[in-house]
Amino acid sequence: MVYILSKNGQPIMPTENHAKVRLLLKSSKAVVVKRTPFTVKLIGTNKTFVQDVTLGVDAGSKHVGLSATTTKKELFSAELRPRNDVVELMSSRREMRRSRRNRTTRYREPRFNNRVHLKNKGWLAPSVEVKIWNHIQAIKLVAKLLPLAVIRVETAEFDLQRIKAMEQGKPSPVGTDYQLGEQYDHYNTRQYVLHRDGYKCACCGAKPTSKKEVKFHVDKVKLNTHHIESRKTGGDAPDNLITLCDKCHKLHHAGKLDIPEKKRRLRSTRDAAFMGIMRKTLIQRLKMMFPTIKVCETYGYITKYWRERKNIEKTHISDAFVVAKNFDAARLDKSLLVVPKRQHNRQIYKCKINKGGVRKLNQTPKFVFGYQLFDRVLCKGQEGFVFGRRAKGSFDIRKLDGMRIAEISYKKLRRIEHRKPLLIAYN
């Protein structure tokens, strides 16, 4: 499929007539503006021909399906893989900042009142914001290629209390059960975990002797809440916390004591929580960004009904095709894979200090032998991306899905395209 822009840069209907496109390029009536997906811009004429194109979006936390169709043909299909590294990056930054504050340096006053969510109404966590922005980036990409008339988004909202009850083998919550959750009548998560574990250490069974000592820690036994999985991996959910006394807690972190429960009790509901948070925000932002395009919302049970009725296989792109509701359209043979990558790493020094107290720079030069990370290159007759570079000139070339092509010298590479915020390749 070749996507076409008018003389004014507006998207018009694409074509599969490659011979006609070659003639336009050869006669200088069109120029190439994008390589993947292949897009040309008309120069000699300003004629436009458009039909009603509907974009179906199967929103998700790890995989997003996109399918643009008319009543007769599918014009665009792609799978987007949003970034899932922000939680780990933010946790690593928090650890480094805490270690810096604990060093013998100048005094810094605490800034607990200087928080973004206290200033900005509607603030969302960075991990949620980046995924919402990835959805919008992909939709904007399609809007630049095709004359969209409708954007239909499938969203979902999960009942987290019901999911937890099913995993624990408890009856499903009904009515006021939703108001009386597991942490009801507790000040915070820490107090709930201490109360749940009977205010005693899970290893040695030690416990303070009075409520006053539990509250003010005046007894020799001090209770801590320990993360079963690291905070970076499992978060601060109650099922990821266990009560340990101060002595056992230190011994465990020193590697001299094993806690009785090493595995988390319940699966993480981070992805389900994200879908509930992003649902309204994504629809509102799309309506603001595309005032001339109709933006509507649909739900998973409707998609499932039509997918089973039309006997369509279950994939993210197929779900997006069903969401668009042009069931008789001819499907495309190839689909695109879209992967967003972060643009810059702001960390200046590595955490590990070399001998002699020398800190090594964390950032490598932007260009190594003229190439930067995620440049599209031609390697051994295949298109790939630069996933790694060495100063001696050895490059790690892989496909967008991570499959390695070769570790090869830069002299045997040819750059096809500079890196973009969205990396795009055919599946």
C-alpha cells in the first residue's frame, strides 16, 4: 500500500498501483516523503479523492491494535507496543536520589510539599502518561496518512476487587462490599499489613507487648513492612508486603536469613489498573486533538460478540479490525510493528565507582562512526536497527522485534533512515 498526500499535504486515498506511483515519481509529479510506510506527496496537481475511513483502536497496556478500513478494503493495520520501562526507570532514579541524600553532603531541606500532583489538577503518573501518549502518537501517525472520518476506540474497565476475590477463592463482592475493602478502617497500607499479620514478626514471632509500644516503637522490638518482591517490581500493594522485626529484616537483607514466604500471593493488577485510569483521559484528549473527526468509544464485550459471529481470529490487529465495524472489507496481507523509544538518557554518571574514586560517564557519544542508536540500516541484505554500538566499530544489528541479524563492523552497514521517535517495520 502506497499512501498519498495532496499538494497541500492533506492525506488522500492510498493506492496499490505501484506502476502508477513509479510514473509519478519518474515524471517529477510526486516526491517521497516517508519510507516506512511508503508515502509520496503530489506536486503537479491538487486533486483530492477521499472516502470515509474508520480507524479502529484496540487499546491496551502492552499491545495496541490499529486498523483503518473503508467499506471495501483495509488500508492500514499495525500493532503498537507501548513503553513499559518507565516504572523501572523512575524507581532507579528514586533509589539513586535517596542514596545521594544519605551521603555526607550539604544539608538539603525536604520538599514534600513541592510535588507535581499537588499543583496540577488531573495529574497522572509518568508510567500512565507515557502509554496514553504512545496511543495518541500512533493515532496521529494514521491521521497523517489517511483521511479519517471516525476514530473508534475500544476501552475497558476492570473490577479489581472482583478479580482479587476470584484469585483468593472468596465470594464475589456485592453492594456495600465494594465500600468495605480489605484496607477499610485503616490509616494506611503499613497499619493494615501489621494488623493483618497480628503485629508480630513472620520469621521469629517477636511482637511488642503493648499498643503504645506498637505505635511509638518504645520497646526493643520494632516492626517493619518488608517487600516480598522489590518495590521496583511489585510496588507497595498489601499482598507484596510482610511484617518483619527490625533484627530479622536486617539479617534477611544481609543474606543470612530467609523469610518464610518468598513469592507474592496475588498477581499484579498494574495493567488492569492502567486501563481503568486511561479510559476517559484518552477519549477526552482525542476529541480535543481531532475536532473535525468523530471520536467514539466501544467496549470489549461488543468486540467479542462480533468477532465470534464473523469467525475472525483473536489478535490485537483483528480486534481493531472488528472495532472499525467494516466486516466485509478485504484484509491486508502485511501489518506494521510500531515501537516507541525514549529519545535521551539524562543520567550523567554510572552508579559503580571505578578504582581510584573515578566515576565513569554513563552517556556514550550520540554518534559513533556516524551512526546513532536505532538508525535503520541495511545489513547482509536485510533491514535492521542499531541496538548496540562499541567504540571499536562493532555494531549489534537487530530487527524491531529483537531478533538479532548480526554483530558486524560499521564498514559493512549502509544507513537507510535516521532514527525516529516511532520505529516502524513490517511484521
